[in-house]
Amino acid sequence: MSSNKPDPSLRTNTRSNPDQPALLRSRLLAMTYDGLIILFLTTLIVFIIELVIIGGDVLPKDHILNKLLKPFWFVPGFFYLAYYWRKNGQTPSMKVWKIKLVNQQGDLVSWPQALIRYVTAIIGLGLLWALFNKKRASLQDLLSQTSLVKTTE
């Protein structure tokens, strides 16, 4: 039987105020930094896979391996973001801009919430929703039942 109480191991230590949503500017800057980190890591991983599998040759665009690797480009990004969201609610970039991802109770997000947030963010245009929402909630915030909030640390 499961209880509705939050798991104490998911409590956050960083001081944040769930009533103070993160500024759109801070969100965009953190997304840009994280995007560059994810692009670098993913490119490196794909390069290593291609090096190991085909020995460093350049694959023709119509090669089956190119088609198989394209969806893989989204996997490292998810694990990078979800790891930090689940660890302390902040990626290194989010720490710089003093924003944190929390669930509706102010706790760290679950794996399903991280996945929903990531998939809906990839689809795009979710931040535009925040421009018209009085709580500055993006579409991915609403669908994953999470919030990006200001933090003091």
C-alpha cells in the first residue's frame, strides 16, 4: 500500500521559493548553456560509437547506421538533465542562474516527471506558454507538474 506522503529522500536542501517562478531570461540562458553541454557530450558519444563500429570512416548519409543513430541524439540529453534534476534539482547551468526544478510539493522530481518534461520540451514552444501564463509556467511545467523556481543558492 503506498502513501501520498512525499519520499523524504527526495527533499531538497537548496533554499527555494515555489511561489517565485524563475525568470524567462534565466531559463533561456540556462537552456542555452545546458544545450551546448549536451551537444558536446552527444557528439562525443556518437563519434566514439562511429569510431568503434566503423573505424573512423565517414558514413554516407543513406547508411543504415546514420538512420539508427539519429534518435540516439536525444538519449544523452535526457540522462544528463534527469540526473541533475533528480540529484539536487539543478543542472550546473541552472545553478549559475539560480533556478531549480521542483515538483508541486517543492521536492525533487521523479523519473516519470523528468521524462515528461524532457519530451515535451523537445517538442518545442513550451516556453511561449510561460509568456501568457500568470504563474510563468511553461507547457512542460504544466504537463510534468513541476516548476522552475528562483533559488538563493
